[in-house]
Amino acid sequence: MSVKLSILDQSPIFKGETAREAFGHTLELARKAEQWGYHRFWVSEHHDTGSFVAGTSPEVLISYLLARTERIRIGSGGVMLQHYSPLKVAENFNVLATLAPGRVDLGVGRAPGGLHRSTKALQQGFGEGALSLDEKIAELKRYVDDALPDDHPFAGLKAYPVPPAAPELHLLGGSESSAELAAKLGLSYVFAQFINSSEETFEKSVRAYYGKFNGEGGAKPRLIVGVYAIVAGTDEEAASLRTEHKIVKVRLESGRSVNLGSVEQAEQYGKESGEPYELEIQDPIIHHGSPGTVREKLLAFASRYGIEELIVTTMVQDSAKRLRSYELLAEAFARVPAEG
């Protein structure tokens, strides 16, 4: 089968390096990704992460990358919409899509992208009557599609400028509820396996997405899966590049939950919430090995679930080896026949 490959880059700050150097690695990777034939290149949004990742403002970084690449789609993976006005996000991405028609993706996340301290700071001044997160996502879609209904309080309002081609809107998530929301709104759905390795949750989410998809207006379901992958010259070398990493889910008594990258972050999030909480620790699924090994693993996974696109993130603590991993993966998939 034919599987598109894309990249999610979180602009990690490697030991001994600066945020400026991290963004330099991101730019280099975006240019190489275009050269190697990757379909899209996304950057992330994280807050209050100290010295771990540099990307806090994806739309600003996207504009920089669009200006320094030529063909590859560039987008957010994703904008944490709970912190922002749907109109303003639509305007930001319409500006980008006007500057680079047909190349802009607007991936939207439902998570906070940080701890309680940064969430409170980002949402300072939000009062009663604010839209829920699900309502914000629906509102954003209306602005992107230029489809506010006549009975809307802001009927007639447009998100200017109106680009030649609207940014592609994708909903990111790692749960059955996010899959159901994407289906209800007729949106592309990106399941982040790299932050939720539960096979049961993934399968329930896939069934919910396809089973409940709203095809009104001609929309068609599109499932993209975000995966961890590490590729090296041999299986042994790739295994040696794996880092000690856990997926930690914080479950609050109120029913809210969030996935974080370490026990320390999860404990801090739980304490700052002011609620009783529990931690659930998972080992991430990391597709690692030689080019042939990883190609076989990913193709088997994609074939099993009918996945047409994988968006890959590679957590290797060496910028050169990380770059080489993406290059080897692209070469491996270039040898896969287009059909069959």
C-alpha cells in the first residue's frame, strides 16, 4: 500500500545547546524533509517546559519555515486552542495561507500544552460565558470555512484575509472523545500514538471516527497517526539510540486527564490542580530498527488499520543521528511500490 510520511518536530533543546540552535535544527530538518519527499512538516506548541523544547508559538515558526522552503506543507501540531480566540487563530492561519497558498496546515490540539501555571497565565482574563473547548473547535471551523450561520451572534464576520486556498484543518488527539469530535465536525483526525500507546484506546478511537463520521458537504474521513520512530544502520544501533522515556497520564478526580512526558511533570500538574489525582504510566511504542525493519513495522501497522499517512517524531539526543534517522526512513519508504 502507499503510505505518506510526514514529520512532527518539537524543536528539542539538546544538552549544551540553546533555543536558537534548536530552531536552527528545525529549519535544517524542514529543508531536508522537503528534499527527501516528506509530505508535511509540523511544529508543536508547549509552554513552561524550561530548557526541554523551544517551540511555544507555532504560527510564528511556521511563517519562518514557509519563507525558507518551497513546496512541503507546513503546519501546527498543534495550536492549543483552549488558550485563544478562534477568530484570531483563523486570521493568523489565513495570513499564512495567503502568503503560501496550498501549503498551510492548521492542526488543533485539545490539551493545554503545559502545566497549570502557564495555562492560568495564558487564559488570564477569561470569564464566565467563554466557549467550551469543543465549541471553540467548531467555531474555528466555521471561520476557516467562512461559514458562520445567519443566526450566529457575529453573522457576516469573516476571518480576513480570505486566502486562495483555506488552511487544512486537522484535529489532534489521543482518545475516543477526540475521535468522536473530529467525526462530528467532519475533520481530519490525527491520533497521537506517541502520547498514548494504549492499543485498546487507539482501536476504539479508530472505530468511533469512521463509524460516526459526518460526511455532510462531501467531507471524507482522513486518519493520520503520529508515531515514534528511530532508524539507524542496524537494529542494534537503533536500539542504542532509544532514550528512557515514559508516557504519564494524570487522572484528576474531576474526570479530566492529560498526558505528560515525565513523572516529575505529572506530579507537578497533579499538585497544581488542587484535586486528588492518580498517575498511569505507559511505555511508549517506539518503532525502531534498521531501515528495512522499521519499514516493515510501519507498513504492517498502516495496513492493519487502513492508515494512509504517518506523521513521525524522533526523540534521539543527537541532532546528526536524529537527522540521519529521518533520511534513512525516507529512503526506506522510497523503495516501497506505490501500490501493492
